[in-house]
Amino acid sequence: MPKVIYYVASSLDGFIATEDNRLDWLLQFGFEAFQDDYNRFMADVGAVVMGAETYRWLRAEQPESWEYSQPCWVLTHREEPAPPSGDVRFFSGEVHEVLGHARDAAGGRNVWVVGGGNVAAQFAEAGLLDELWVTYMPVALGSGRRLLPVSGPTAPMHLIAATQFDGGATGLRYAVSTGR
């Protein structure tokens, strides 16, 4: 059965970006050690959901291109400029509504909740997140954008896989207890 997965990199102290949404701390590691893992993950992704801040960051970093071949929903309450190519849809509604559209478009494949943490937390709190894949990078930030800023404790998650990467990063894959 297709899953809804939050796949993300985090500092050891639980931040996915600095307070001002910078990723220099992450980009210093390069992506060679993670490329095969990412490619395996992406092979099973049929649709993408992200927040407006993530979308704006991606557009600022790559203004002339769009990274995803899958249909992408951007959760936003503002008008956003579309990329020059790609299937990007802007949505301002509840996460269960956007998930219905994303699942239909995914064609039996997984839906990737790209981020940020606030979007992933909305999916988790609505009981719509099936798995959490976190690659913990060997660095602490001290503050920043939280990995999963839920409003209260979650149900216990169950570790289903762990991967050690060159350079000291560790990928942990958790099944999320949704009660579904």
C-alpha cells in the first residue's frame, strides 16, 4: 500500500534549517554519500507535498529549473510564481484534502511530504503520516526550524530501518502509529 512519508535531513539537535531558513550546515556535507539512498526513495514517490517556505527556498536556489518530475502540491495562502516547467499546484486547504489529490495523482506510489516541519507536523497530527525517514547529520545548530513541531506528544514510533552513511550521518526510518 502506498505510504505518506516525511523524508528529511536534521541536525542532531532536531533542526531542519536555521532560524532564517538557511541550509549551509547541511550543504557542507555534499550529497554523494546519500545519492543512492535518495534515488531508491524517489523511485517509489508518485507525488510531492511541501509548504510555501520550502517552495520559495527551492525557487530561490534554482530559479530556472524545477527538481521534481512528480506532481507537486504547495500549501500556501498566497499567490506564488510557478516554475518554468513541472507540474506544481498551489493549494490552501486542509492536509487531508491535499492528500486526497496527491494520492490520486501518485498512481499507487508513495506521497513525499518534503516539508517543512510545520507541514509534516500537520500530517502527523491529522494521523496521515505513515513513515518518518530522518537522516541525522553530525552537527548541532542550537536553534532553528524544528524537525517535527507537533503540539504535543506523539504515539511511540517504531524503528524499521537504520542506515549509516560515510561521514557520520545516520538515517533512521520510523513507522508512525496513526491509529488508522
